Amino acid sequence: MNKEYVSYGIIGVVAGLVLGFIVANWVGSSANEGQQATTSATGANPTSVNSSNSGQALPPGHPPIDSGQTIPAPPLSADSTSSSSPAAQTGSPAELPSLDPLPASSKEERAEQKYKNIQLLKGIPSDRLLKVMFAFKSSLGVDCTYCHIKDQFEKDDKPTKQTARKMIQLVRDTNAKLGFTNRVTCFTCHRGQTRPAQ
């Protein structure tokens, strides 16, 4: 391969990124100006979805949301025992054990070696899987049959199980972006409800 072609390729990629950045900022700023003009013309004040005057009712049993108040999620712990903790029984925030897989060199039994149809939680220790499931249960205020068919946990017949897999990936992606300073869990949004407040 000729060095000139490689150089042209690199220059083309850099030029595309710069051009894309400029166009995205131009489009984004003009959209914001249009939205601000619409808001000022109608006289409407934009409100947060979490504000008490948004006109949306919270689900029954949902804790009140005070405007401007941030409730941090509890820290993750690799040795969490949420299944036996009082938090799991009272609907309080349950600590979500780490969803990170074991290192390849580890000889510890993995979840997929002990249980059937493990897809997103492959590589985690088998003894951690139930702790993760109980954290889900507590964070959403549900029982196991919300996602699983009783005594047939490996089946994928319920759409809520598919949604749970998407949520696991969402939590992983979000925590990867946040790093180790801040972590999200299921409870961060769900607060003991099957659907987060809108």
C-alpha cells in the first residue's frame, strides 16, 4: 500500500470529523435558538419532568420528588448480600452487585456454568447471580415471576425478561461512561416501581 494513500485517508477522516463537528454544532445551535424563540413566543416556561408542577402524577407509593433535590444511588459492592439484607425486604435501595465479569484467569465457577440461558451476565461468579436478581427484585418492587416463568427461569417467554436484559446493558454502558466516581443502579430510576416516574 502506498504511503500517499494512507496519508490521504487519514486527512480525509480528520477533515470529515472536523466538518461533522462544525455541522452538528451549527444545527444544534439553530435548533436551540428555534426552541427558545418558540418558548418565548408562547410564554411557556420549560419545566423539568421531575418538578412538582409538571402536571404528571407519580405512581402510587412513589416517594415525593422535591425540586432541585438529588438523591444519589447507593454505591456498588462486589460482596453485596442484598438478598438477605433488610433493604431487600423493605423496598429500600438495594445495592446492586458488580455486573463485571471475572478475569479470564479466574478459576471461580461462572454463572453460565451453573445456570441455563445466561446471556448478558456471562462471566460473573455463579454465587453473585442470585444477589443481582434480588437487587433487581428489590429495586423494582416485584417478585421473580415478573420476568421469569415459575420453576422455568431459563425460558425467554416474558417480554419483561427481554426488557431487563436491555436495562442491564444500559446500566453497564452508563457506568462505563461515568467511571468509578458515580455509579447508577436499577434503583436510581425505578425507586421501587416497575416504571420510573416520567
